[in-house]
Amino acid sequence: MTPFILLLTLFLLLNILGRLGIPFSFGWWTALRISLAAMFLLTASAHWGRRRADLIRMIPPRFPRPDLLVSITGVLEILGAVGLLIPTIAPFAGLSLSLFLLAVFPANAILRCGITESSLDYASRNKDQVTRGAHDA
């Protein structure tokens, strides 16, 4: 929730400051890019902070070196945030970050719902049994 609060608060503040010309005049698009960059820098900081262990646990066991994957995704978030601040590459950074968020969404949803790898396997087996039972009838 903290990243969203940062995004919203900073966006509103920068929007007001930009309209007033403090420190210079800029529009909502620039305010949004700066706010998103700040949000991604905040979330990237978790990759090396107190929450690192939680992020490592989020990675499914089938992926090798979860600690390395957490570090790589943190670096990608930082690169994306920097890219948002450079107007010529901001559209590509935005697209890349959107794809990144789609890729990590399942892990975040699974963590939020408290689903474990074993419960996913159980649900998959039950679905297969139901499907086979429907075909046999």
C-alpha cells in the first residue's frame, strides 16, 4: 500500500507544483513519470532491505537461485525508474515496466492470498480428476 500512497501523493504534489511553475512549469505527464519513477525506486529498495527474505520466499521453488532473481528484478526496477525520467526513452521504459509488472503479478497475488506451491499442485490434481471424470461419464 505504501508504494501506491507514495505514487498518489507525489503525483498530486508535483501536479500542483508544476502548474504553479515551482521550480519550473511542467504538465501532468511529467509529474506522472517522476511519481512512477519514485514508486519503482521505493519498491526496488525492498530487494536489498528487510523485505528481501520475503521476496526470496515468493519465488516458486522451480526457479533456480531465487536470491539472484530478486537482485535482478531489483536492478530492472531501478533501470526502469531511470528510464522513466529520460523523456526520449520513457515510452519504452513504461512498456518494459508494464510487462515486468504482468510477469511478477502471479507471485504477488499468490503471496497475498496465502497460496502455497503445494496447494497449487493439489488444485491442479483435483482439476485433472474432475476433467477425467467428466470425460468418463
